[in-house]
Amino acid sequence: MSNPAKLKRNSQSVSSTPKPKKKKKISPVISPASCNIRVPSGHLIVSDKYNDGHGIVQLLKDQINVIVESNLGQIDFYPSPNCGVIHFRENDLIDTTRWKEKLKKLMKSPLKVIILAEKTSTNDQYYDQLQTSAVVEFGMVLLPVFSSHDVVGYLASLVNQESRPVHCNKFLVKKKPDPINEAVISTVKLLPSVGESKAKLLLNQFHSIAGIAHASLEELAEVIGSSSATT
């Protein structure tokens, strides 16, 4: 005959056995900007959010090699491992709180950040706010664009600049200056307060749109004046 007291003790020992804890699901953390992204020479890394019928990816593929990736954080395009490009559409500028938070997250990034912002007659005041914050407060490069073709033109220029081969001994060969392409001049003239003469001065000094984008305000001011450089 079973001992009731013993059965009670056994039941207590079984019930007191700790249940295994359920593992919490950890959501992936997306960094503001990937510092270790690999960009093959002559390629552009594009966020997969542009692969949904915007047309930019197809336009890019007509000019350069494109790799579509996910989880790029706050960056939309990588023309090189050390340069990240953000694209703000017309409606993005209206949500000032959102784009300010985005820029704040990129402040400590080691990347050279370039902003392509769509400027229209209806969002002038928002563009001016972005210009003040991006250039003055955060020290980033801001370029106005007016269409998808402008975006593609800038990106293709950045990729071509980054992938240009460097001669192993440049002192042995005297390089002749390349003639300035009229299409490139037209693109630079889209910048505020920049006409044809200033566009040529900028291209002669910095050699490309990418060179202009990477130049500091002080370097730009030496070429076109402080008022035009900060406009």
C-alpha cells in the first residue's frame, strides 16, 4: 500500500521543478549607416525601397551597375564604401520632424553624407529649412534635384568618380585637362546662385560633380564667393 505522505512529497518536488524560460525574440537592429558595406568598383548599392516601380533603378541600370540591397539603414545609395547618399522626395521635406531625426542619427557616422532633395515651387520654405539644418547645423552636402533624371545623373557621376583608376606614378605622365561636358555644366547650374561661369569655375577647380559635392564650404567660397557657397 502506498504511503500518502511520500506521494505528497513526490508531487511537491515535481511541481517545484522550474519551467524553462521562453527565449525572447530579438528584433534585428538596423544601424543608421553601415560602416563596413562593400561596394564593388563601378557599382552603386541601392536600397530595395527603390525597387518598387519608382523608375530610378531602371534609369540607373541604363548607365551604371546597380546592386539592390535591403537593410541599408538611413542611407538610400552607396556610390562607395565611404560615401552615403540620402534622397528626399518632395513630400519628405514637409515632415520636418522625420527628416531632422534622420539627419541626427547620421551625425556621428564616418560616412561622407550627400543629400539629394527634390525642390519645387510648393516646398521652397521646407527646402530652406533643410538647407539650414543639413549644411549649417550638421555639415552635410545638400544638392537640389528637380526630377528622377537629376537624381540618376548625380549618382552616376559619383560612381564614375569613385571608380576612376589612379595611375601608379602620376608624376611620369602629364595629364591634359578633360574638356568640360555641356551636360555636366547644365547639371551644376541647377545649384542655387550658380550660372554658367561659376559652374565652369567649379568644374575647373574640382573636376567633377562628385568633387564639388565633397568640397568644404571654405573651398567653395574661394572659387565662387561665400554668398554663393552658402546659398
